[in-house]
Amino acid sequence: MCEVTAANFQLMYPQIKEEIANCDFVAIDTELTGLHSSSSPTGQLRFSALCYNFYLFPPSFGPLDAEFTFQSSSCSFLTKYGFDFEKNRSLLNVSPSSALKDLLKMMIAEVSEWLVHAREGDSLTLSGLPGLQVFEVQLMLRRGISNIWTEIEDQDKVVVQKVSYSKRTQLENSVTDGCRVDRVLEAALGFTQVFRDLVGANKPLVGHNMLLDLMYIHDKFYRSLPESFAEFKANIHKLFPSVFDTKHISKRMKQEFQSLQIHNLFALHSALERLVDLAQHGPSMKHITGCEKYAEGGYPHEAGFDAFVCGTVLLQLAQLLLTNQRNVYESQMPLIAEYLAAVEPHKNNVNLIRARVSFTSLSGADPQAERPPILLVKVRRGWSSSPAEIAKEFATFCSLDVRKESPRHYLIATNEWKGARKILRTYKTHPVFQVEPYRYWTHSATVTSAFRQTLLFACCRVTAGLFPGETCLGRKLDLRLESAEDDCKMKILYAACDPNKNDL
């Protein structure tokens, strides 16, 4: 395992770029690991694992300061598994922010105004430009104004000097220029360079329950997440045409292999080790020299290790499918293309949790809803309740999620039809809890509110015809909707009003 930090990124990057270009597929856990394959003299397929941990951290650009959440529970969890918060590598979104563009325009305007009266050799100092902003300002000034030269001073200042055109050409060809475009881009892009290499290599991308991983990658290294989920899927498919989610694949295979345990990645890996002996019937696995850390023992929840296990699981699942299709004792060893062909039916399908469908397709239409309907629980008046109490009441039937809809109404999402049916049967005549399938047009608070307002308006129009405002004893109609939780009572009150005013 190789740890990549701000201190060694430039040294490691050429090797990382080469490994991405030569690997057969890439497994990620937000970060990445690559797997090579090669044929040995005996004909056995061998994989060499090259695992990388990238420590990423958003840079600040003067007034531009990224915000993110630090939760004590998350920090404690990461610290428990040895995460080092001091290791980081700056990252940038590919698209620069509008605020940074405005700042650069302001700097160019200031320098342009100064140049009007400046003489050759005069200088202007731009202060308060920490971090990568000193590079951005220099690049934009040099690109926009041809008779100046810029240098960095005290790490957060840019000195602008008016020079002749011949002097400018001489300085541009200097090897000591600290603002060469290639150096600036390398410093500014950081891990985004690796992301671009992944996209350009067009290798299969492997993950486990990887929807959030793909969302992070899209948001941090491509573009901000779009409003439309369909647009997000189209973007990811354009970036990575071949995506394999081992969580989804294992759930599909569980129907055929009942012994598969898929509670988490490590439970799945253990179950597959009992079912598939890669050493005897599959490819051999080894870590390259210098990356043997993961061969010695497990490091759960370390991104590089999780990604390595995920890549191994893909091979195990593919091997299980192949051995089920043909004689396990065949002497011919499968090639990498055969492994990928075995899991091809599951390509570009990403697992979903807490949704009406179990997966989403990145390259086509999503499947029809296959999970049980949402259940609506109504609690009898006079009984106190909370989401935790509701969850405890129904937890014996199946795994479920509870959401409070109103003081006495709760929504329950179950993970299996059997459990949902049993809940409906058990609580059909229950004295405290009334359970029924949730129907949007009947139970939605939004729909109910809209219906009541429409009914109110219709009653107003009808009553206006019955009690015209021009009568001597004109009457004012006061309609009030009183929602007593389940009951909706409409009261029509009449009161004397000014006959000269038509209130209806």
C-alpha cells in the first residue's frame, strides 16, 4: 500500500498515471486502487495489486474558503481505524468558481489602470494572495497584458513589473520561472489529474455500494451535482462507461447462491472465500514490492484496503459465476475478459438503499418498483409515541425505517414483502396501531391541503350566490377549516357586515 500525500504527490504521480493506463480495472472507495493481470508460464492468471491511499483536503483561495462538516462521531470512527488528519493533498473542482473569476478581473483592472502612468522598470505589489491564488493571478495577468512580468514575493504577494517586449520574451524562456504553466496546473489540480487519467483510460470502475462514491467524484472533480438525477446518471456514464457495483452483483447472485452473506463488504468477502478458492481455481493475488501492508493483515475502513477487498470480491463473484457455468476442474484458466464477461449483465447497475427500487441503471431506464409499499401507521388518540418506539414495535417483523409524518402518523419502509404482509395482518384490528398501505393521493399532507383549499374556494363561490352582497342585510361568510388531526370540520359562520361592502 502506498500513501500519497501533499509531500510526495508529484513524485508518485507519474507511477500512478502509468498504473492506471496499464491496469485491467480500477476499484475505488472514494479513492482508488489498480489491479494488473499478466499470464505466467504455467498459464495461470496472476493479479498484482497496487493500492493507493490519497489524503485529500480542499485548498483555500484567500476570500474563498470551503466549508465542510466535522462530526465528532465520524472523527472518532476514523481515528479508531488509524486515519491521520494531518495528511492531505489539495484538490480542486475542475470548474473555477465565479467568485474567483471576479477577483481575477478586479486584479487585471487594477494593474491595467496602473500601467497607464507606469514607466519601464516600475513595479506594483498585489498583497493578500495566499495559497494557489498567487499562481492564478500571475497566469491571468501574463495572459492578458503583454508588457509586464510577475514574480511571487513572501508566498502571498505578486510583484508586477513593467518590462519591454524583448525582456518579456527572455523571461518567459527562463527555466527558473516559478510560474510556468505546467507547474501551476500540477499544483492547482492535485488529485484532479488522477481523476482525468481515470476518465481518459476508460477502464472498468469497481466499487461496493458506490452511489455516494460516484456522487463525491462528480461533485469534487467534475462539476457540482446537478438538480436532475437523470443528468447525474448521464454524466457518470459519460465519464465511466463501465461501472460494476459488487453490492448489487452479490444481491442478484444471492437468489442463486443462498449462502452468500452480504451485510457488508467484509462479510461478503469472507463468505466468498468459503465458496471460491481463488488459489486453486482462480487467479493468484499478490501485492507488489513496497505495497505488502495489506497482505499482512486487515485494515478495515482504510480506503485503500476497502478498495482492494472490493476488487478481490469482483474476481470472486466472477469466478463463482464461471465455475457454476462450467466444470470447476477445467484446466484452462479464465482470462480477464472472461471474468468481466461473467458480470457483464450487471454492468452500470448501482445499488440503492431505502428506495422503491433496489438499483439504478446508469446507462438506461430504472427497473420497476419491486420493494414493498410504504406503510402508514396511525396511533390511537391518547397514546404517546415516537419514531424510536414505533421502530421497536415493528422491528421483530423485518428491517425497517421509520419517519414521523405528523404527531400520530408514521411512515414505515420495509425491506421485504413477507414482513410487510405480516405487519398488515397482525395489526389489522389492533387497538392502538392502525396500519395500512400508504397512498399518496389519499394520505399526502400536500395533496390533502390542496384539496381542502379547493373545497373551501368552491364553498365560498356557492355561498356568495346564496347571500348576495347587495341585500339590505348583507352577510359575510367566514369559512374556517379546523383540522383536528384526523377530522376536518368545516364551520360556516355568518355575521352582520356593512351592506355597502361586497366581501364575497
